[in-house]
Amino acid sequence: MSKDESKSIIPAERIERSIYFVRGNKVLLDEDLATLYGVETKVLNQAMRRNLERFPKDFAFRLNRKEWKNLKSQFVISRWGGRRKLPMAFTEQGVAMLSGVLHSPQAVKVNIEIMRAFIRFRHTLTSLKDVSKELTDLKSFLLKHSYANDREFKRIWQAIEKMAKPFNGKEQRKIGFDLN
């Protein structure tokens, strides 16, 4: 961890918990961003609307009802009160663009922390791709050398493949090993 990262004003875990996968993108919702920036959600959205040319659809988009319902089911939200409009989702580029329309020292600092969180996500995904390639290479080697006929090897390999599958957000996978 660098000296700059240790002085962060917001814990990295807090930012990372606010990142969701929607439409194949890593996004932050307007409400979470507003909280991080220390402004009201309506202020953040108003700043975005005043600068729409900076936010094409691949930078920011409004969630549809199904997406919002799916996200709400992932975290507990009270039925009392709530939003009148569906939330806006901001991709990494949209978050970067927000730094140009929110003019506060805190917004600049928070933006830096959010960009670092997105970078950590990219590094993690790259590492997972490397592990996946190594597993594929290992399987090819083992198949060539006749280890694949061993019953125990097959059970272990099936467990590894099950864990290595990328999570698509549609189904919840069980964690751990099935001994049956």
C-alpha cells in the first residue's frame, strides 16, 4: 500500500462494497456516490443533468425496474420511504466524468479512491483469467498423461471447475465442497 493510499478518506472496502455488476459493467449507483461525495443524491443527479453531453449511455444510465429489483434483493432496503425515480448507474468513466462537474475538494479525493477501487477490480479479474489459463493448461497436461481416468482426479477436477466458473449474477453458487 502506498503512502497516498494509507491516507485515504474512505476505506477501500466501503467503495468496493458499493460496486455492482449491471449490464456487464461495474457500476456505482447515484445514491452511493452521493454518500461518498458528501452531497444529496438530487444534487449529484442535477449536476449530471446539467452536463448531459459528458455522460453518454456507456458512462451513465438509469436502471430499469427489473435491474433495480434484482439489486434491492441483494441488500436490505426498508419498504417505508424510498425513491421516486429509478437510480442512475455510473460506470468507471462516468465516475471519472463526475469529478469535472462536482467542484469540491472532497469530490476530488473521493474520485481518486474510487478510481483505485476500479483498478483493484481489474487486477483481480486479470489474476482470475491467469489462474483459469493455468488450470486449462494443467488439465491438458493431465489428459495427455492418462491421469484423467483416475476416479479421484475426476472428482477433484469437477470441484475445481465448479469453483473456477465466473459468477454471472443470475444464480447463487454454493460455497465449499459437496462430499456426495
